[in-house]
Amino acid sequence: MKATINAVEIAYDDHGIGLPVIFLHAFPLNRSMWTGLASALLKEQRYRLVAADWRGFGESTINNTISTMELFADDVAGLMDTLGMRQAILCGLSMGGYAALAFLQKYPQRIAGLILADTRPGVDSDEVKANRERVARLAETRGNGAIADLHIPTLLSDHTRRHHPEVEAQIRRMVAAVTPSGIAAASRGMAQRADLTHLLSTIAFPTLVIVGELDTFTPPEMVREYAAKIPAAQLAIIPHAGHLSNMEQPEAFFAVVRNFLAMF
């Protein structure tokens, strides 16, 4: 399905009836990274599950050169309006988590619960910001294949690459579906993120923080530190998983998400 949101076509899946849960995907993937989790949760028969492609990713269009996390948050709010959702639980992984935190800053009253996976509220270092620009230029000059070659070793644990090569193949297919302009715009937008650590202590709804045991980009030590700032937050560390913990260890990820959602 597609909807015109803030002058772009946003592609999304919308399945089930009940408690609204919106899935926000990682860079540089698309909404299909959530298909397995959504399929498992649909069997519970109590959730309305929505997964959207960011502008320029998957099947969504793009009309801008920098996709800030605040712009992504506005797109989520517009999609919620289109779907008649006053509130929803947001589940964001990596860049999806950045967007979820930007949504928290702009639309806190519209969040019923929050799942932050393999992400962080802080800003990039100068070195990482410079690398974001290099990634943007790489996408513009050499295309998606170069982006996949660059990112897959940092997204997946060695355990996953050795034992689950089908996951790497799936990720390559997702990266191939992204527009180079979408990659470049989002990479530059991530570099402009504000430090939202101060918001963590204000969170007044149930929150689950998840991280892969082998995540090198947002290591468990870092995630444990910021999770402690969120009142009554739950923390789950997924064994054998790297940065894409939901795809690398789907059964373990599903178990912690299902237990969290049972609270509602």
C-alpha cells in the first residue's frame, strides 16, 4: 500500500486488528526487515502491525536531499493520521530508533510504548559524521553494491555470516532496492542528529531496549548505560546477534518483543 505523506509516496504494510505497532527500519534496508517478526506477532491476533519504507527506501519516493530524523518523524505522524491512529507503540532499530527518538521529541503524546533496538540517543562523533558523508558520496558515485559491501561486515556478527548466509543474501537484496539518493539523504540526515539523551528520563510509558550481544556499532555497554536512564525500562541482550538483532536471531528477538507487548 502507498499513501501521500508530506508530498512523497510512502509505501507501507498494514496487517491485523488491535493494538497499533509501527516498525521503523534500519539503514540502508527497507520495511521487509520486519516481515518475519510481524508474521509471528500476527498469530497473537491482538495487534495492528504497520511497517513503512523511509523516503527513498524500498518502494517510497523521495523529493529531498537530506532526510533528517525529524523529517522521518513527521512522516510517521502523517502516516498515523492517514491510518487513523491516535497513538501507537513504536519499534525502531538503528536508524529507525533514531527516528523513534526524534518522534519522542516532537510527538510524545502519540507514543503508547517504545522499543529501541540497536540504537542510541547520542550524536555522532566528528569521525562518524565524516564517514556519513563518505557513505553518501559513495552511494551517489558507485551505487548500492558498494554500500552493501561496506556496511554488511558492520551490520552482521561473524556468527551470522558463518552460520546464516541467507541473512546476508536477504540484506543485499534490500540494499539493492534502495535509491542512491535515499541512501545519501539519510546518511547526511543521521549526521545532523541532535543529542536526545536528556529525553530519556522523561519517558513515562513502557519501554524495551534491545541490543545484540555482538553489536559493535552500539555495543551492549553503551546501550546498558542509556537504558538505565529510562524509568523502569526493560533491557534485553540478544545472544550471537550483531547490529541487526531482529534478523540475526529472530526467535530470541520475537520472544522479548512478545513478552513486552503482553503488558499492554
